Amino acid sequence: MNGRLTIARGRLTRLDHGQISTNQFVWLLVSVITSYAIAFVPSMLMRITKPDGWISIIISWACDLALALVYAFMGLRFPRQSMVQYATSALGPWLGKPVGAMFPLFFWFACALLLRWISELLVALFLPGTPSVIIIATMMYVVAYGARAGLETMARAAETAAPLFVLVIATILTLVTPKLRFEYLAPALEDGWMPTLSGVPLTLSFFAICILMGMFQPYQDDPKRAWFAKFTALSTGSLIIIGLILASMSLIGPEPAASSLYPDLAIVQVVAIGEFFERIEVLWMAIAVGAAVLSLSILLWASAVGLAQTFGLREYQPLVFPLAAWLVPISLVIFDGQVDEIIFTRSAFPLYALSVEAGLEVLIWIVALVRGIRGEPTQEPARRL
Amino acid sequence: MKTVAVLIPYAVIAYLEVGALLKRKRRREAAVSGGLSLLGGLYALGVYLKWPVPNPVAFIQALFLPIARWVGLV
């Protein structure tokens, strides 16, 4: 620390003129966590940890909240700046621009992963024979339309849809509870702590996609409540994943659940009320697709805004459709099959994701503290929605 | 004919976006948007014609798989 206080000045254009409330912030993050929770975490985690997945989730929850403290702190230290912008402020243009660009590239890649997963789900279970490119291209059009409409529009959509997702999942878990056999979950930690701890990087890498909070915070009407919003969203998401893991393990047993590609679907298939309300897989699909479309819009918006900030553009909208169109061939070729996808998601992805989500942010944080750099205090009044 | 069809969406996006931006004299935005459309179109064409297009997953795996093996994730 040299005790010198430097005020980072520069071109700090807010590319999106929307503003979101803390409540909307929470539901935006809940949508993202719900979609990744349904898509990747339960099936991948159960392969590693068997019945002890819930312990991995609790540890990841605590680690992610600690990481969120850094993002919340940086968001307040650099008011009205996203992490892409304060990377340049803290590290200087030569190092800051490439480091800042890693964030939008990561969001863009996360989009490709989720897009690939949802197309595989639809083709395998609901639309057999349909070419993946049709599903992906159609979905990307809707996603790009949403992202181009702006953060405020997506926030309002999330505020309406995400509570429904949570409600439907909670209802399904409640209905399936009488059929659960909790003896499948015993004994806990049978193979020691190692399998449980090796599940933490995987879970944490998906939870930490909520570093999106670093992109939302400049648009939040009360940025001081960003950590609280993240805490609420992450706790809701964690409870959903714990519920799904415990339910699928207790319903079909640890081994079949761990070897299933879509263990959540096994839960939905047994839900029946009387003899008239059953086969509600379509409801499940509606949640999975709805949450995925919303998350993809949010991630695409974040990557377009981040890229526009990297290049110093005055608007992000012209980048949305080109980025979305490029995602179509990318998501078609990234994996040769589901085995490749499982290997990648378990091995290289957690390290890549955590190096961006935690590594780069902690680097920026330390450099900003050591160099005593902070953002220019804003006089911009918060507009209540 | 199919090769042209693959490029049509990218050409339409580039025409609409870049055209609108140039009318408003936003040259930098037009260059970035047009560049992304061009790269996306070339990538799609490469996938269709089975060129060895760069795969981000292969790149990330080459970078992080040795570390994943070393820390015992694989």
C-alpha cells in the first residue's frame, strides 16, 4: 500500500439505460441458478459424491458467498462500473482490457454449454428426430430478442417467471415426498470426505456463474444490497438443488440416480394425484426451457455489454444478434457426444470457470487495494422503479 | 446452394445492423458488429463444409486438463 488514492477516470458509459430493483436482481440470479441447477449440477454431482452431494452444495454455497463479498465490495469501490470496466481501471489498459474481456467470453461460452444441453434434452426426450440446429436457431432468436430488449425488460420477465419455476419445483418435491425412501441416503460420508470435497469445484463453478452480479450491480437502484440479493438467490438455488438431489437419490437409489443423465426427470415421472393428474414431464420441460431461455438472454446480454465495454462502444445492441448467430454453430460442434460433455464438465470446466470467476476477480481486487485505486464517486441519483 | 443458405442469416444480420449503424455514423460499432457477423458466418460455413474450425472446448481442455489431472479431478 502506498497510501496514494487514485481516482480512476475514463469513459464510463452506461450502455444499458435500465435500472433494476433488488427484488428483480434476486429473481434474475434465481433464473440463472435454476437453469444450471436443473441442467448440470444434480447429474454431474451425484456421479462424484453419490448420496453426499448435499454436503458439497453447502460447502460451495459458503465459498460462493465469500466470493460474492469480493464482487459486492468491488461494485461499491467502483460505483456504476461493471467488472469489465473496473478491470481496466485497476490494471491499466494494456492488462485490464484482455483480463476484462475474459468475463464476457466466459458468459458467451456458458451460453453455448447451456444451449447444447437444452437442445440435447429436447431432442432426446420430447422432439426425437428434430435436427438440433432447428431447435438451437429458434431458441437463439428468442434469446437475442430478449437480450436486445435490455436488462430492465429481462428483469421484469424474471420477476414474473422465476417465482413460478420455484413454485412448480417446490410443488413437485412436495408431491413426491411420500414415495421417498430416505434409508437410501445412509450412511453419510461412507467413503470419507474426499468424494464430497471433489464435488465442490464442480458445484462452485456453476454457482459462481452468478458473478453476473458484477454486471448487474451498476444498474441496481441500491448497489449496497447486491450481496444480500446474491445471498437470497444463491440460498434459494442451493435449496432447490439439495431438494432435487435428495429426492432423486431417495426415489430411485444412489446408483441409478448417479448413472442417469436426467435424474430430475425420474422425480417428475412418478408424480401423480389421483388418476387424472399424471405424466407431468411436459411441465418439467416448460420449466427447463423457460429458465434456460431466460438465463441465456441474461448471459447473452452480459457478454454483449461486456464486449461493448471492452471495445469502448457507445451501445451494445448491435452486438447481440451477431453473437447469438455465432453461438449456433459453436454449440453444434463443441462436443462430439454426451460422453465428451460429461468429461469436460467434470474435469476442465470447473478449473476454467473458477480461474475466471474467482482468480481474475481476486487479482483485480488485490491490485486495486495495493494501488489504492477506486472509482469516481457518482452523483447519479438512484431511480426507483 | 446450401452453402449460400448457411450464410444468409449472417448476411441479413450484418446488412441490417451495419447499415443502421453507418446511417448514424457509428463506425466503430459498425466495424465490431460487422466483424462478428463475418466471423460467425465463416465459422458456420466452416462447420458446414467440415473445415477444421477452432473448438473452444478443445482449447480449454488443452489448457486445463493437465491441471485437472494433477489436482485429481479426473
